[in-house]
Amino acid sequence: MDTETVEVHKMITYFEAMLPTVINFAIKVVLALLVYFICSKIIKKLCKVLRASMEKAGIDLGVVQFVNSIARAGLYFLLIITIAVRFGIKESSVAALLASGGVAVGLALQGGLSNFAGGVIILALKPFQVGDYIIENTSKQEGTVTKIEMFYTTLSTVDNKRIVIPNGTLTEASVVNVTAQEKRKLEFKIGISYQSDLKKAKGILERLLHEDPCIMSDQEMIVFVDELGESSVIIGFRAWVKTEEYWNTKWRLNEKVKLAFDEEDIEIPYNKLDVRVSHMEQ
């Protein structure tokens, strides 16, 4: 028997010896994937039941989302560890791996831990809740809060974009909660020319305020001269509206003021450029 035949025979013998091990490993992988798939379905079902129970109990939606995200992450972590142990990895090896990687993981998750702590602070102090419209002043991000989860808060903008902001950022920055109160003060300012009738202009503003159905008539309404500018008299008003009616009222009154001033010959000045051309006699 030549050398080449001997080598081929050895390889065949080796693969025959390894075949049961390979098959056994493949079976374990398939079973692990099957267990993960089934258990992930169970985890989703448990989280859904947990969420429904908390909502039924009247718990704040932000707290529901936060607890649900923690429960989901914890259950998936336990699932992965359990699968690893059940399919060949010793408990001591898992414990040693967690211990040796603890410092590295802790350093890697410093930002994550800060965000987690930020989420707890947000839920405890309630600077805003799900459904509030907020403005984050550091990066000027703004929108309606749709989710408060373990590490991140999600906002939805007026044009339906999704903004995801780390909870740590929101607790460290100045945040304006636009919709925290039931009513908002509506302030309007506009310039009129010095030649226009000031009393008539103020009377128009007062009339429009009293006619508008969204202006809260039982709250303070004031029409004032704000400033004597270089080229115009700045007049305006302040009144109160319900928070949810703020923008529609503001836009509606902007249009009504312009139309009313045009009708009553109240001039709204704008920047003008006067060009004079002189002809030199030759």
C-alpha cells in the first residue's frame, strides 16, 4: 500500500471518528435555536401580559414601558444563560466568564448605566410623561414623547419623524415641557407704521380677541404698545388658550389680524430700498 493510500485511509478514519461528535454538536445547535425561538415567543407573551396588567391597574404609561423593557431584557438574558448551561457549558465556566468580563462590561456600559439611572429619575420625578411635547435645549430636539424605555426616550416630531434620545442626556440637559399645563399664554406682536391710527389698530386686536372662541374670556387679556421702533410701532396682545388649541389659535389670529388691518388701512411696514438716480448734465 503506497503512502498516498495510507494518508487517505487515515483521513477517512479520522472523519468517521469525528462524525458522531459533529452530528451531536449540530443537534445541540438546532435544539438550542429551537428552544430560543419557543422561549422568545413565551417571553413576548409574558411581557404582553405584564404590560396589560399594569395598564389595567392604572399605572403611568411611561412606568409601564420602562418596567416592560427591563423585564424583557432580563428574561432574554436568563434565557441565553440557561441555554448555554443546558447545552454543554458548565455553570462554573459561565460564572468565571461573567466575573472576568464584569469590569470590562461595566466600563463599556457606563453610558448605558447613566441612561438607565436617567430613566429611573425621569419616572420618579416626572419632568415629563408619555404624551407631553418637550424641547431638549442642548441639541434643540423636540417632539411628543411616545416611549420612555430602559435606556432611551423616543419622541415623535410634528412631521412624523422619530427621535431617540438617551435618558442620561434628558436628565443632564434643560428640558422644556410645553404641554405640562392645561393652558398656555398666547402672545402676538406686530409692527404698524407711525402714520396708521394706533387706537384703531388696538381696537381691532381687542375685537379679534373677544370674537375668537378659543380665547379664554375668564382669563387676562391685554392689548399693549410694546415698542416704538425705528420704522414702526410694535403693538401686541397677550391672552390665554387651552394648551391643545394653542397653535391653531395662533395661526388663525395671524391671518385674521392681517386681513383686518388690510381692510381698515392699517399699514404693516416692511423693509424698503429707495434708489435715486440723478442725471448729470454734460
